Amino acid sequence: ASDVYKRQTIPIGVTNIGFCAFTGCKNLTDIYYGGCQERWNTIYIEDYNNVLNSAAIHYNPLDVMPTTETTTEPTTQNTTETTTEVKGKAYPVNGGNIYYNAKGMITGCDRNVVSAEIPNEIGGIAITAIGDRAFYNCDKLESIEFSEGLTDIGYGAFALCGGLRSIALPDSVTSISESALSLIHISEPTRQA
């Protein structure tokens, strides 16, 4: 039996898991969540993420929900821009370039990229989002690490990245869109220090 994509870490800041975000992750057995069970129960999980119902969820026993009531205004920020436009500015990584735009969104990567460590700021621009299909079908990509400040992962961002074995998402991530992690084969969860 393969150890392919059995475990996934989900940062405490995630508030939404999009439609089909975990499609094709039939071997997923363990979710390591950065927050407590009460906080997990507040995450809006969209349809076709049934694998999350059968996976064992490991909660952070040190996290406690605040006892005071807080309200937050819903955001109208649209971070799911298409990447069919011009890729944007290039940031060199192992095997090629990662592309980003002036809004701080990763918009794409060269097909030969093997690994990357994406800082929280590139060229004076804070990196806050991974755009729709930014790494779609980048089958040579094996590992990628993002810094604190990243908040949104767009539709199909890592879909069909068959070679991806390690992805480190910071606790600042609050939204994982539809099919963001579809058909990838991560074997071990990773957390930012």
C-alpha cells in the first residue's frame, strides 16, 4: 500500500474549504488542524469534500476559542482571478520562475519548476494569494513553501501537480478554494515554524 497523500495540515486561520478542494484525495486518513474542535466546527466546508468526514481530525489541544463575542465583516475581496492574462513579474526559483502580479497574487509558474520557497514579500509587494490554477499541472513541482501573510488559495491552484510531495502553508491562510489540492500526492503534513 502506498503512503500517498494520507495526511494534511490545515492552518488555524482557514475559514472556508471550497467545492471539491480535496477531490481525488481518497487515501487521506488524517487531518492535522491548528485549532480546537470548536473552531473546526465553524469552518464552512463546501460540497464534495466527503473525504474530510472519514479522515481522523487531530486538533490542537492548546487552542481555546475566545469567550468574548466578536464580529467580522465579510470580505468582498476577489482573490480568484484567472491566470490566462499576462503572467506578471517573474521570481526565480529552482527550475524556472514563479509569476506574481502587483496585487500580491501568485499567477503562475514555469512547467520546469521543481521547488520554491516563496517569501512574504517580493519586490516590495506582499504575497497574499495564490491565483486560480497558478500551479495547475506543474507535474515537476515537488515541494513549495509559503511564508506568513498568504491568506487565499485559488480554484485549482495545485490541481494535477502529480509530483508535489510537500507543501507548507502558513497559519495565515484563511481560504482554500474549490479543487485547490485536487489529485496531488502529499505524503506528510508540514507546518510553518
